Amino acid sequence: MEMITTFNLTKQYKGQGGCREINLSVPSGHIFGLLGPNGAGKSTLVKTLVGLLQPTSGSALILGNPLGSYKCREKIGFLPELFSYQKWLSAEELLTLHGQLYKMTKQAIKKRIPEVLTLIGLTGTEHKKVGSFSKGMQQRIGLACALMNEPKLLFLDEPTSALDPLGRRDMREIMLNLKETGTTIFLNSHLLSEVEAVCDQVAIINKGRLVAVGEMEELLTKKCEVEIELDTISPEFQREIKEWGKILAIQNNTLQIQVADKETVPLLAKKIIEAGYKLYNLHYRHSSLEDVFVQLVEGGEQQDVDHS
Amino acid sequence: MWTIAKLTYQEITHRRVFHLLLLLTLGFLLLYGLGLHYAYQDLPKDGELARIITTEFISIGLYLSAFITAFLTILGSAGIISAEVESGIIQTMLVKPLKRWEIIIGKYLGISIMLIIYGTFIYSAVLGLNYYFGREFYFLYKWNTLKALGLYLSIPLVLASVTMWGSTFLPTLNNSVMVIILYGISIIGGFIERAGSFVDKTALMNIGIITSLLMPVEAMYRKMLNVLFRSAPGQFTIFWDSFFSGKYEPSKWMLVFTVFYILFFLWRSISVFSKKDI
């Protein structure tokens, strides 16, 4: 089942900024990462999906229900990027409040509070005032509030922005644990390493438009680089190898080539050996998410410069 | 909706400005009580004149207490939506299975409950102090006292509805300024209308009526005094044309207008907030 499906979803502010014609599909049980440079429209898209912003045009289905509908909000959780909570409430009172807002019964709230506190690692802080929490603890309690209703779909908007490296690692573990329990996570983050570590699927947005979307594996192996060391690199070999990909660099007897995908690599090795060259070294490297991101975002900007 | 109402009530009563106002209220009641203590000692024993002076004492007390209540209302509710939008608190609420009108009505109920408790306390304290120090001159009819309380409480409820509306689209500070200016216009309009009624100048009275339509708090204050000082059925009326109450009592249509005024601003608050991008 698709947890999120958008159809040309657009949200603009007085005809500018925001996000435009977004077509996404997020399957159940996945961690879906949304990436983009600052001001690309990521937060606008997240806020539109959770119903905080009214779309300018297009539509979307969240858990099979129309965007912003009462029914879909029963089963979603949301941790905003910039948020604060009632500082005068204790952690337990805050979680009770959010349970009540989710219209949970008293018994269900009582049962759920220790569960979420254990999950986010704040056991023992039930009676502490939220105002006395550190930034990292506030981020965690925010996540606990979003998890009170055992959401099927969890939106996290920059969830590790206030966390130290250990906190980030814990947050990654929490996300992976939630995925294990069947929760779908829509993660908006500018931390590429974080997205690369936990996400199954990723979408990259630039200047309000989707520039790439797909399985993480597929995106990373879209363009692979192969380094080949031979006994000699003749002009004839260079001509032949151009059929397999784009030559990036040649230095002495080492050649770097960009091939279409991972499956091309063994075929290329076979071809070299069959042609009678001596193959001393073949090193295959797929792109990092950062490579893909930089290429797509800078590529888009270059295109804009060329058009202008 | 009741969860929001309870939260709003708790939120306001946790604010420093509320605690400060409570302290100031106690200071005001202490000074007022001290004044009444000495004033009633020297009051002439002539029943008619003493009653007239008593109405003035009560009017002054209620006027100042209504002023404090109005400021509590404005300062307590100016950021009721806007401050939560600015801090991000509202984001976590709006994604819950709640209708936006439930948030507006819940918040209005929360602040209204606090204002009703506070207003009833300060109104009762003013009348109670007058009863304590001037028992022999006391003449108020209990049912009128209750009816007048209802009118007295309508003042903060009107202000809260306008402040709520402003808070849906204005930043907290701008909203406070807007409502204080409207409240000021209403008070000045009330003065002009009273002055007009004493010198029988229709133009002045019309200015007062127009400002009452802009914000009917001053009209409700005058109606409250007229009802409060009305005698019990079968007794002769001791009411006189006080500076505070004016010569003419606002009609029952002004009361109906006030009810619709509150409903209109609540409806506008819901309407603006429902379409608002957060």
C-alpha cells in the first residue's frame, strides 16, 4: 500500500518559491528521505503533506485519504523542524496532552507513555519539566509526542538538527527500530550521511522541483566509476572503450571511466581480457549520495545559467 | 476542544503577567478597601444622600476593576494564536485529529473560564468591600447584582473575542496595540456619549453610539450599572444620573448586538484561522 501519493502537488507563496508539481509515491514500511539545498522547498512540501499549508494546486493521498483530512491525521505523527512545547508541563503531562489530542483513552495513554519514553531513551524524566530539558532532550520528547498514537506514517523534519553525534546515532537507531515495527518514515534532512545510512528511497528537490527520485541503491549505482590499470593504453583501446562509457581521466597506464551501471563492470573486464590486454587492476566505485546530490543540484544550476 | 480549553486555562494561569496582575489586584483591593473604610466613617447619615454616594463608590470600584480585567484579557489573549504560531507549538497541535474551529473555540472557552472566575472574584470583592464597610447604607437587590455580574463579565468576553480574531492574523504586539486602541476608543466614546446625555446634545450621543458599535464594552459597563442600581420590584428607585452610568441606559438591543458581536468575531477567527498557512 502507498502511504503517500502526490499528484502534481504545488504550494507557492504569491506565485513564487515553495514546491511545484511534485509527484511522489512512498510505499509502506520504508524510510523515505527528502533532500535538497536550503530554500529548495523541502519544508514547504512536508508542511503541505501534514496539512499545515494549503496546496496551491494538485492533490495528494495520505494513507489513502485526501490531504489534511481528519481521518489521515489519526494515524500520522509529525516532528516539526522548529518547535517548542509548553515548558511548564512535565514530560508525562506533555505526553498525556498529546495522547488526549490524539483522542486516546486514559488507559491507552497510561500504557503508551512508558513505552515511548523507553523508545526515545528518556525513561526516568517523567516528572521533569520540559523547560528544564536540554535541546537534545527536547528533540527526543518532541519525537515521543509524535509517537504517542503509534503512527503508521511519521514525518520527521530535520530531526537531528539539535543533536550531538551520539544523539544522531541514537536517532538513526530509533528510526531503524520504527521501520522494523512497520512504521513508514518520511525524513526531511540536509544531512546526506544520515539519509544515506537509513533511507530506502530518496527524493532530491531543487528550486521547488523534484530532480531525482528512486531507490537509494538505484540512485547510487546509476553512475559508476571504474579505474582500470593495463599494460598499455593505446589510442585504439581508447576508441573501443568509449562504447562502454565516458572516459574521465587517463594517467600513465591507468584510465578512469564512467559506466552506466554496476552490471557493466564484469562485461567490461571480460571485453578487456578478450581483446588481449593485460589487466593489472580494476577498481569499481559507485557514487556517494553526496556525488549524486552535488551533480543534480549543481547541474540544475548550470542549466539555469546556460538558459539565461 | 475541552483539552484545548483546559490547556489554554492552565497556560494563562502559568504566565508571569497573570501572577503580576493578581498581585496588582490585591494591591488595588487593599487601597480601595482602605479608602472605603475612611469614606464610610464620614458619610452623612441622611439615607438618600448616603445611597447616592455609595453608588459612586461602587461605580468607581467596578470601573477600575473592569479596567484591570480588560488588561488581563488583552495581555492574556493577544498571543493566543500568534504566539503559538511564532513558537511552533501550534504545528504539533494542528496535525492531530482536530478541526481548526475546535482549537479556536477551545481557546476561547479556556480564556473565558479564567476571565469569568477572575471577573466574578473582583466584582464580588468590590461589592463585598462596600457591604463590609458601609453595611448600614447597603441597598443592592440580589437578583440585580447577579444580572449585573453577567453584564460585567460580558466586557472581557467581548474583548477576548476581538483579541482572538486579531491573533489569527496579527503578530502578538500589533494585536495588543490594536485592541487597546479599540478599547480606548470605546471608553472615550462612552465619555462623549455621557457628556452628550447631560447637556442633551444628540450629535455627541450619536458619536458614543457609533463607538459602542465599534466595541460595545463601555455600553455594557453603563448597562451593568443601571441594572445594578435598579431597585427591587415594589421599592422606589434610588438610581440617579451618575457620571459613570450616564443619563440613559443602553437598550436591550445593545445587549443583543453584543451577543452577535462576540459570535461574529468568533466566526471570523475560525474563518481566518481555517485558511491560514502555518
